[in-house]
Amino acid sequence: MDALRLERTAWAVVFAAVVAVSATLLLLPDPTGAIAAGVALAIFAVVSYLAIRYALGSLPRDAVVGDQTVRYLVFFAVATVGRIGLGSVGLTGIVGTAGTLAVAWVLAMYAERLNPKRWGEGASGA
């Protein structure tokens, strides 16, 4: 497995874990016991399978190792800072969360130019 596929597979597994934990907490607000663990594992199995298939099936031609990592790091950083910032001024709830996630998603889509592997390509690269 080449480095690009390994990177995309690893981030698909991280995505699946985040979705599984979030969905389990949404479905079972008090996640204790074997039922909660079973629900989380079932969600993780389904989402990881789908995420890995999508991640490996949608490799862009100009993809570079590190692009996916930069995107996820930008997304998580913007989402975390945005939620903390909006929470500090009292803007909580679905609107603040949705707005923060939308901004984080848009910025993450343009974040690949932050990948150090792309810096050496010159002005006409990427």
C-alpha cells in the first residue's frame, strides 16, 4: 500500500471513530454497558467501510501525500477554535455548531496549499 492510500485509509478510520462516538452519544445519552459498546462498534464498522471505500475510490490525479492530513488538521482546528470562541460569547446550540462546521469545512477544502510537499512546485504547480 502506497503512502497516499495509507494516509487516506487512516483518516477514514479517524472519521469513522468520530462519527461512531458522536452517533452513540446522540442515540444513547448515557453510554454505559455492552449495548452502548455494541452500538458504537456497529456504527464504526459501517461508517469505516463506507469511508475507506470512498476515500480510496476518490483519489484525485494531483493528490499529494499530506493533503488529507492538512485538510483534517485545518478542519479540526477551525471547528474547535470556532466552537470555543462562539461558546465564550454565549452563541451555543445548533446554529453556532452548524455555522462553525460549515466554515471549517470550506476552509479545509482550500487547505491543501498549506501542505509542505506542494511548496516546492513553484507558481505553476498544483
